[in-house]
Amino acid sequence: MPSLHQVRTFLAVIDAGSVRAAAVRLVVSQPAVSATLGALQREVGASLFERDGRGLRLTEPGKVMELYGRRILALIDEGVAQTRAAANAHGGRVRIAAVTTAAEQLLPELIQAFREHEGSFEVELEVANRARVWELLTHWDVELVLAGRPPQGEAFRTLATRPNELVIVAQPGSGARDIAALARETWLLREPGSGTRTTTEEFFAQLGIDPERLTIGSNGAIRECVRWGLGLSLLARDAIERELAEGLLEIVPTPETPLVRAWHVVASAERELSPTALRFVDHLCTRGGFTVPGLTAAKRARASARRA
């Protein structure tokens, strides 16, 4: 049976990118890391890495070992946190990953209200692009993800949703545009892997246009660039409410927008949620504007009455 030490060393090599870098991170010798990896590979009966030029690449068995190794360590970490919470009468911990817009515009107020209403809960929030948040949930590094529509498949389950309206924004005074005018504009997009970028590219395909693009690495930078007239952008209304109210940005009306999407609160379909995570989801549904998919208005009202 592989030891936790072997699993941690294996994951350290993946994260560091090489045996040498992992040895530095773990503060041990390079031969010690190599010996631990060799013992793990003998234990599982498979090679976990293969050479890729001067570096290492995971084999297919290595990818399987990584998935379960990360989940094992995540469960141990969660078990320690929940045990400490029970011993100290502490509220517990919930680990969340969120895409940038949700993390910047939705979660701060929701987390603050949760802590005020429910007590001294610890909330750990990791902010990443769409591709990264699903990776974190797959590996059980987080319990919940707040993002757009999850990837298809049986690995994830949506617990709650909330409307997410996407609008085209421009420098104030820009006015309406037809499709031909939209095609002539410069568009400001997030980096590849961002859900907003994917939606924007799908929007271009729907309109049959291929405009000039600039890639900007954050929502805040995009808002400022739009404000100063560098181009248009398709953004969640939740991300620009303040700028709209202050007259710093303007919504560009078009027949094709707004696009109505949804925020999704998603968990792994293969893992039970901790009591803290369950209470946080309940908080989002009772006070955060989220609803459970498939729940009728009458059922929602009865559920809210019971919670009250």
C-alpha cells in the first residue's frame, strides 16, 4: 500500500515540474525524491512518468494516480479541518473556487452575510479562470465552484443557479450599433480558458463576424480599457453595476443582447459535501438570489418558510 509520504512526493514532482525542483520544495535531496518515486512505482506496478525532452510527463497510469492522490490528501485535509472545528466548537470551513467575475462581484457580499448570519465559519476562496476552477473541483481541492455552465458529463452536479446577464459595454456616448458596426470594432477579451471569452467567441460565431481582438488579463483592466475607448467588451452586468451607476461605462443596445446565462454553484458528483458547505449553499439560496434547479416557486416558498 503506498504511503502518504510517497503520494505527497509524487504530487510535489508534478507541481514543481521536475525531481530537482520537488527536492528543493520538500527540502530533501534529489536522490531521496527519486527513491521515493521508485518505491511508489513498484508499489502500484506501473510507471508514473516518462521522459519528455529534458522534463517529465505523466503516463496514463500517472494521471490516474494524480487524480486519486489529490483526492486522498484533500479528504485528509478536510477531515482535519472538520475535526478541529468540532473540538473547538468552531463553525467549520468551506473551500470555494470561483471565476474572476463571480469572485470580484458576487462572493464578497455573500461571504460576509454568511459569516454574519451563521457565525465564525472559515471560507477559503481561490480565484481562477474557468478551466482552472473545474480542475480544482475534479481533484477535490475545493468543495464548491461558482462559475458558468459546468462541463458536460457526470463528474459534476449543479446545486443552485442565479441569472447572469451579459451585455456589450462601451465608452459613454458611443450609441447603438448594428452587426456591421460591431464587426468593425476592436473587442477586448479575457485570456483563453476564461468562460467570458468562450461566450464572446460563440457570440461572434453566431453573428458571423470576425472582429479585431485584444486580450486583457483581468476584468478590472478590461473595464478601464473600455472606459478610455480602446474597444467594446461583452461583460456580466454583475461586473459593471458600479461603473454603470457612475456613468463610467455605457451598455450598447443591440437586437442580439443581452445574453441571458446563469451562474452555477457546482459540487463534485462523487463526493459528499461537508456540513459547512451545505450550509453555505443553503445561505446562497435563502439570501443570495440562487435557486435550486427544478424547484418550483411554491416549493421554494415552503422551503424558505421552514428555514425562517
